Amino acid sequence: MNVAELVALVWLGSIAAGLVGALSGLGGGIVVIPMLTLLFGVDIRYAAGAALISVIATSSGAASAYVREGYSNLRVGMFLEMATTVGAIAGATLAAYLPGSTIAVIFGFVLLASAAFSGHAGHEPSGDEPADPIAGRLRLDASYPTQAGPQAYRVQGVPAGFAMMLVAGTLSGLLGIGSGALKVLALDWAMRLPFKVSTTTSNFMIGVTAAASAGVYLNRGYIDPGLAMPVMLGVLVGSLAGARLLTRLEATALRRVFVLVIVVLGIEMIFEGLSGRI
């Protein structure tokens, strides 16, 4: 296989990964890394570097649209980015010292956890939530658009959400993923944001977190342009196609199928890591 054929296969595989990620709600990066390591034998650190570049590209376009439509809570996102950025830099630094097999096992368990949390129903505001003193001082409470008009909500559990974001940032830097599932979990369950606000604010944060991690990976030489470029373009194409297909297909059935795919990939990553093949 020559270089051109390898690049073409990586690009096609990345399109599939972006499509799966968009339809499952887990993001293309979480599928790209198993594909690169298990199918193409890429070192997991270089796979993570390429996935981070794709996360930045796919997050940026969607984030701007959500901000413009008024769904994302920018004050919450920027406040929590202090935690995710510190965690991302720490995780990316740690990735240079951990064996690849250990990172693969951690990644496998994160895949299984992401699959478990991807189908939760989400929180919707009741309108009578108690005021949180920290959220009040930081002016985090806001509203989001609905068919009936703007719906106000109150942010809760700021310390718990901040701590979970630190963990999410560390996993993002260590594994080269957006950690979107854990971010949504923190925003939705810990901080009690409406589900649409949680997902859109998480998308806004993912690109910033990935950029912090990517700087460390680039400094250590783990971002190969020849690998990152076809991955980024493929995931971008797949994500756009998946977003359009999602409105026409049965989302619940698709989510179940792709969660099963994620579980299989997670088990395979754990097995390959424990056996020392990665």
C-alpha cells in the first residue's frame, strides 16, 4: 500500500467515523482513535493528536451557530473552561509519560462510560429551582429559546460541575477526545441546565479544550500533518452528512445501534491494551 492509498483509506474511514459520531451524539473523535489504532496500527498518541485537530474543526462551526441562536450559555462555558483547560494541559502532558497500552485501556473504559451515558433523557427546567449563591454571584443564570418564547433557568451545583469539568478536561488531553459525554453529564446532572443548553454549551467548550491539548501534542511532535489533514477533512464531511441524516432517520434506533458499536470498540481497546498490542 502506497502513501496515497493509505491517505485515501484514512479519509474514507474518518468520514465513516464522523458519520457515526454525529448520528450517535458521541462525536467523531471518539470513533477515529479506535479506527486509527486498531485498523491502521497508528500509535495512539499520534491518533489522539489527529483526533484533536478534527474535534477543533467540527466543534467550531457548530458552536458559532448555537451561540447565534441563543442556546449556549457563554458565561457558564467560559467559567468552566478554566477547569477543562487546566485539565487538558495536564492530561496532554501525562500522555507523554504513560505507556500506550495504559492509555488504550483508559480509552476503552471511557468508551464504555460514554455509551452508558449517551442515552440519558436530560433535565428540563421546572421554573422553581432554588437560587444557587455561587451562580448568582457569577451571573450564570440565563434563558434559552423555545416555541413558547424564552425559558429562564437557574444554574445549580457549580462546585460539582467545576470538579467534573476538570476530570473531563484531563481525559480530553490524555485521550485526544472532546469528552462531550462527561461535559454534558456535568452540565445536565450536576448543574441542572436544560438538555439543549447542556449539549450546545458542551459543544462550545469542546473546541477550546481540544485547542489547549493540541498545543501540548504539537510541541511534543505528536501531530502529523499527513495524518491529521485527511482525518480532519473526513470527520468534517461525515459530521455534516450525519447532522443532515439525523433529521430524516429514526434517532432512537440509530443511537442504540451506534452505542453497541461504541461498546464493541471499547471492549476491543481494553483487550488490545491489556494484551500489549497497542
